[in-house]
Amino acid sequence: MADPARARRLAKRIATIVATAIDHEIKDPRLAFVTITDAKVTADLHDATVYYTVRGADLDSEPDLAAAAAGLEKAKGVLRTKVGAGTGVRFTPTLTFVTDTVPDTARHMEELLARARAADEAVAKAREGASPAGEADPYKEPRERDAAGDE
């Protein structure tokens, strides 16, 4: 078992090597819009999970996740060779590619927050000219006690 700090350093190095190889060395057009976001390595340094996102060709198009996954699967052997040469560890970790869902989750959270803000603004507008439905002071004043202690 390696220490967690070494596993984190190796994961960071693997993410850098894979991202550089995809950008500069692998000429698969399916990987043109793939971005490596993170990597995790198991404690025994034998398996690495590489997280990636895919953006569309332009702002309006949806990313082709299936084509990107197929391109990464095809390039897995070459990428593992690059990782082995670039890290210098005794056993080159196997690579597993997983789509990173953090950007989609963040986008969904932003939409929910925008809806909540809009609902808060609607409540504030409805409250502007409103008056209380009951008495102005709904809390009862405590009765004063006389000198004898009776109410």
C-alpha cells in the first residue's frame, strides 16, 4: 500500500500525461473536444480512473459522449503506454475513463438557484402592499398584577 500523498501525486501526473497526449499526440477526431478534469488512483497504485468532460463543437450543439467514449477506449493502450513512460512506476496502472458529471450537476444547481431567486422576488412583490390579516399586534399584552398579587 502506498501512502495517500503518493497516490494523489501519481493521479495528478496521470491526468497531465493523458491530457497532453490527447491534445498533441492522438489524432482521433472524436477526442477533439475531450477535456480531462481529474484522475484518481487506488491505494495499491494498480488502477487509475480518469474523469473527462466533452463539450459540443459549438455552443448550441450537444456533445457526442458515445463517440468520445469510443475514442478513449480505442486509445486506452497508447495512453497507458504514455503513462508508463511518463511516471516511471514499476506497475503501470490500468486506465478507466468515466464521464465527469460535476459540470452538469453544477449547471442544474444554478438553474434551481435561479428558480428560487425568481420565486423569492415574486413573494417580495406580493408582500409590498400587503397588510396583516389579523390584528396589528397579534401578541397579547401580559396583564399587570395589582399590589395584592391578584390578577
